[in-house]
Amino acid sequence: MSKILKVQNLSKTYRSGEHDLNVLNNVSFDVDKGQSFAIVGPSGSGKTTLLGLCAGLDTTDDGEIWLCGESLSGLDEDGRAVLRNQNVGFVFQDFQLLPTLTALENVIVPLELRGVKNASDHGRELLEKVGLLNRAEHYPSQLSGGEQQRVALARAFSNKPSILFADEPTGNLDDDTGARIEELLFELNKEQGTALVIVTHDLELAKKTDKSIRLRSGKIEETIG
Ligand code: ADP
């Protein structure tokens, strides 16, 4: 199967008594292996909700999602966690590094979880790749935002995921730093063949991806590519 992600007729409503909120409505798209894909749209249009559903972090009301060939609705929470640990990387707007671990320790967390030998050597290679080997022993609080995001990228790519989900990865960074993070994302996408699914409000970033969808009020308004 050449599709790494397939979403079919997806709908999601947040239920809270009288105030149900329909956030996604009949959304369908797919992403090929190794492809870069952007989800754009105004704030509140459902982008982050859609990303979480695709990564199996939340469950759908209607519709079906296949991630790495597995139907998410056919898996329980543990099954989805295993699928994520083996195949998926994440990058967030607020970096989400563990504050009590050094840069190197943060990068090798996913490797140690999988019992990879020589995790430390591999972690150092990745830090070198993102230009931060000289910061290996620094803690997140001692790093700038751009440096923290580079550590987060090294961590996200450390177990060579088949697909990486990034939620506004450059949203907290100045333009130059954001551009460097974008470059690294696309570099790692090409080098490792990792598919990228990026939520962004940055249309310039979306133009650099192979394919994108624009959401408005939970519906796909336009598919490009
Ligand atoms: P975007 O990422 O495009 O800004 P979101 O997916 O974060 O959009 O949110 C879409 C809508 O769903 C918003 O109105 C938001 O307030 C609402 N929402 C998001 N998460 C929840 C939740 N856990 N419970 C209830 N409503 C939510």
C-alpha cells in the first residue's frame, strides 16, 4: 500500500451536554509514503483536532482512518500506542521537551523506550545533524526556542518514523529560525523518506509541501496538489 495515511468521511463532534460542537464534517484525504502534506485554515477550523485523530490520540465519531496500513478503529488504546511508538514522530509548537533531561537525553528517549543499543551514539549523530552537538549536555531551559525545536526534531526523527505529525512547528519562532526548522524538516523528510503532516497557518510553508488541504469550519474547502 503506497498510502501512509488515509482518511475517509471523517466527522467529529465534541459533546458537552447542550453545547455539542461539530468540529469536523465529512473530511476525506490521503497521504502517500514519503509525501509532505499540509493542513491549513483559520484558527478554530479543526486542524489540531484532525491531526490528533489521524495520530490516534483521540477517537472519531464517524468515518475511518488508516495509519500505516492499520485501521485505527480496529485498534484499542494500547494498540494505537504501539503503532505510534513504532511508526510515528511528533513535533509541537511549544517543543514539549522534558525539562529535567538534557538535550541528548531528550533525543534518545524514544530509542531507549525501544531498547535500542548505542542509543547515545545515535543521539549524538542526530544532534550533529541539527547542528547542536555542542549543546548535548544542556537542559531545555538553557536553550533558545529555535534550539529547543531542533532538539525536538532530532527526537521526533530518532526512531526513523514512517510519518511525522507537526502542529505549528514554527509557530513560536521568529522568521529566520522558523525557516531553518522548515529546512531541517524537509531535509529529514527526503533523507529518511518520512511522510510529513504539518498543521500550519503559514501559507508559504504549505506551498512547499507536495499536497495540502484548506479547512474551513471543519470542512475541506480546497485540496491543492
Ligand atoms: P484549529 O487547530 O484549527 O485552531 P481546533 O481543532 O484546535 O482548531 O479546534 C476546533 C474547535 O474545537 C474550536 O472551536 C475549539 O474550541 C474546539 N475544541 C478543540 N478541542 C476541544 C475539546 N477537547 N473539547 C471541546 N471543544 C474543543
